[in-house]
Amino acid sequence: MDLTPETLKQRNTMKKNVIILSFIIAFFVSGCSWMTSFVVLNNSDLEIRIRYSLRSRGTKYWYVPPKVVESTKLGSRGPNWNVIPDANRSYDEGNGIVEITIPPKHAVLVAQNPIYLGYNKERSSEIALVRLDIISPLGQITYAGDELAKAFMKRSDQLYILRYE
């Protein structure tokens, strides 16, 4: 075994590099970031239509293509979503307005925000939605501003649900 000063120096350098690399990996693996999903749950026996306005970021809107799933498959982290065909939804790109029909006992993903920590009056603009209308054969319900942010109830850090019963 060759223990020359140069060999010892190379070993120390390798150990330092391994330690630094370990810290970098640990930092990225233990990061506290997640994506929070906002879901409208049609828990009724009626088909409903929702129309929502998105918050803008400069000249673009916080658009996430809506996805749907049966309500029984909605877990605390969210399910494997199904894409809604273009024919079953509309998106007005110029005004940031989305419209979708939701079958009974189904849930629709309407927005996602990174690291949403729940409603806070000072941070109410963190939610990607500005207004949401639920239109059913029984009438229309409109949520906007703080009322909209409060309407989504926390199921987990990654899932907030607005229920229509």
C-alpha cells in the first residue's frame, strides 16, 4: 500500500468530495417542496357545470389542463387523473376562463400551486383561481376572492377540495 503524501492528499480530497456530494444529495432529497392540487368535487347526483377564471401572471394565465376522476378514487394525495377531452371543456385563452361539465360523483382538478399553505388573508392571491361558478339545475353558486380561497378545504398538504353536495 503506497502512502505517499500525494496519495494521502488524493484520499483526503476524495473523502471531502464524497462528503460534499452526500450533503448535496441529502439537501435535494429532503427539500420541502410539493405541488398542491385544487379540486372541485361533485358529490351530488346531478351533472353540474363549473366556470372559473384564472389569475394572470403577466400576459399568461395560471392554466393547468383540467383532469377528472371518479370521486371514490380521490385520495389524500390525489389520484391518477384522466385528461378531459377538448370536446368536453372549453378554455378562453385570452380571458383565462375555463368551463367544464362534471358528471355526478366525479372530481375535477382545476388548479395547482407550488407549496400552498392554506388560506391566509395576506396570501390569498397565491391561489391560481380568481372566481368559480357552479351551475346546476338547482341554481348557481359563485365564489370569488377570499370566499373562494376559504371554500377549498384541506384534505392534505397536497390536496384542497371544494365540495358540491
